[in-house]
Amino acid sequence: MSSADDEQLKRRYREFLDLLPLTIEIAGLAKNTSARSFGSEQMEARAQVLATAFKLARQVVRDAIKSP
């Protein structure tokens, strides 16, 4: 991996961490309050919701900082 690739990876990771609170709010997933674990299908569905919410959060932030 080149230095440019490392910097790109770090930037994307930082972006993910910065957007995580907004992503979680947009996703609106309920917390598991029972002692039971989520099943694999439930985890996959929740992961897909988070992925979609992340894309939306990223777009919301980009639109918010874009000049009119």
C-alpha cells in the first residue's frame, strides 16, 4: 500500500467515525434489551440499514456544507 492509499484509508475511516452518531440516528434501530442475541438474518438486515443510513448521512452533510 502506498502512502497515498494509507492517507485515503485514514480519511475514509475518520469520515466514518465522524458520521457514526448521525448514521445511528438516521437508522433508528432499536437496541437489544433482552438477553438474547440477534440472529444472523437480523444482523445482516441491521447492517444493511446502517450502510444505507451512512450513505444518507454522508449526503446530508455534503448538502449542508455545499454553498447555495
